[in-house]
Amino acid sequence: MARGRFDEDGFDIPIKKIVIGIITVVVLIVGAVFSGNLVESVDANEIVIMQDPVDGELHYWIAPGLYYQNFGRTTHYLKSNQYWFSSDQETGNGTDQSIPVRFNDGGTATISGSIRFELPLSEEALKMLHTKYGSMHAIERDLIGQIVNKAVFMSGPLMSSKESYAERKTELIQIIGDQISNGVYQTHTVEVEETDPLTETKRVVSKVDLVPDESGGYKRQEESPLHEFGIRAFNFTVNEVKYDAKVEAQIQRQQDAIMEVQSAIADAKKADQNAKTVTKQGEAEAAKAKWDQEVIKAKAVTEAEQKKEVAKLDMEAAEFYKKEQILIGEGDAERKRLVMSADGALEQKLAAYIEVQKAYAEQLGKQRWVPEIQMGGSSSGGGEAAMSLVDLLTAQTARDLNLDLRQRKQ
């Protein structure tokens, strides 16, 4: 029987226990070393591809959770990530990753920005990516980075540095983003005539232009590799276009010169407009004066017409009144004639007779028919003479009035 070693207290330790203890320690050490190859934890924003250690079969873990690794090799990918190409060291990998660009006027600049991209979730597309690139870093550097660089490089010749600085700045961003997502354009060189904004002289220049296709878009030199791998790129952003010092100075000079030209044009247009304004104001004042006179004339014509209408109405009223009075007179005359014809105008004659008798009586009353001094003879002669005179006058009046004062016998 094999004997073990004695412990400190002199007790004998069996060999079997020593062996078990050693094995246990070895297992613990091996387990500690290889525990990371047994189980793999997948985060929600990750895709993990595991390759079996024996047959090399690939397993694609997309949903978050714990997976049995079985000592296989795993590669981690991000489902979505931001690719930076910036001169700012606080973004990207901390180095200047801005992309150089040359425009069609020879000016150069560097463009900084970023773009977001998403990896596909299908096993077929993931297998292509994993087989060709093998890591997330390789996808960003060798696929996304190259596509962005090419799109920026191919966009520069489509415009001048001045245009990219001013009127086509937004278009530059659209062109780069479109070429990243759909592939670079097919271009050709054309000769065009343009007017210099400073000297206003015409000149012929060579420009790179896009080749249109039958659908109204533009032909592509090649399809974007993103389509092949099912990667979606979006939210392309340009943070800075940094021109070299010479281009900056040239752009500034052009801007200053254009501003001066524009100011001069604006002043000339303003002077011309002022002249037109003065002319228009004069025409307006003349027209106003003319129409003021027309208003006065219209008022006078209206008043004259009103007076004419009033006079016409007055004349018609007078004519009516005249006819009325004639008719009234004719009526009265006819009435009187008829009355007089009926009774011989007795009423009028009696009235006249009475008035005449009153007059005779009044005048005779004023006379002295009896002398105040009689020298003898009868004193009744004067009174009889007066009565006789009255009778004669009465008879004369009655005869003139055609009155019969005699009493008719019954």
C-alpha cells in the first residue's frame, strides 16, 4: 500500500487525495483560461458571428442574449455606426481624417463631415461582409471610407471653388451624398460660353458635366458597393470645407469685386428707378390735376343739367298755371255770362244801383237846397227842386242799368 507524505502534525496524507487536488486545480485554471470561449454575450446593438473550432461553420447571432460558444472564434460588428472624416481630433479616431478635393478651377480644399450606416441583418449579406472584410474596423476603413473618399473626389470637378463656397454649397452636399448611396456619376467634358461676373466679357471654358440617362436622371459610372452588401447609408453631413490660403484669398477678392459690381449696379438701378419714380410721380400729379378738372367739369355739367331740368320743370309749371288760370277765367266768365243771361245781371245791377244812390245821397246831403236868407216868396221851391233832381238822376241810372222800377200790377 502506497504511503503518502506526512503533514506538519505527522499524519499520513494518501496519494489519491493529492492527485485529486492537483486535477481540481488544473481544471480550475483551464476553466478560468477558457471560460471566455464557452459562453458569449451579445448586446442589443451588436451582431456576433461565431466560427466553429472544428468544422469552421459560421453562426450569426443577431438577437441580444447569451450563446454557447463551444470554444469557437467570435467577431463582433455594430449594427449601426457613424463614420467620421473630420479634421477635428475630438471626433473619429483622433486624427485628421478630412478628405481633400480639387474643383474645376484648380482650387483645393479639405472636406470634413460624417455619415451614418447600417449593416444588413440577413445571413447571406453578413457572410459576404465577414468573408471579404472580417472585422468592423476593416468595413469602416476599406469599404465605407473608400466609398466616401471616391464620392468626394468625383464631386469636386463638377463645380468651381467659388460655386462650392456660395451658390452651389448645398448642391455639393447633395452630390456627394447621392454618389455615396447610389454610385459615382458618369461625366464628360463640354465647352461652354460664360460671362465673367467682373468684366462682363464672354469666354469659352471647359467644364465637367453629368451624362443624362433616358429616365431623366444621370448615368452612373458604377453602382455603389453598398448595394452589393445591403448596407444603408444616410444622414450625410458636411461640417467644414476648408480651402487653402490662396483659394480663400481669391474667393474673398472675387466676393469683394462682385459686391462692388453689385453695389454699382444697384446704385445705377436705384438712380434709374428714382428717375422713373419722379417721372411717374409727375405723370401721376398731371393725371390727378387733369382728373381734378374733370371732376369740376363734371360737377358744373351736373349742376347745369340740374338747373336746366329745374327751369324746364318751372316752365312746365308756369305753362300749367297759365292754362289753369285761363281755364279758371274762362270758367268764371262763362259762369257770370250764364248768370247774367239768366236774370239779366240783376244782382250786379242792383248792387250798382245801390252804390249810385248812396253816392247821390251823400253828395246831395252836402248841398244846401234851402237858402239861409229868403227875401220873400215860398220856401218850398228849393226842396221840390232837389227831389225832382233826385228823381231824374234815379230814372237816368235805372235807364242806364236797364232796371224797371215800376211796380207791376197784380
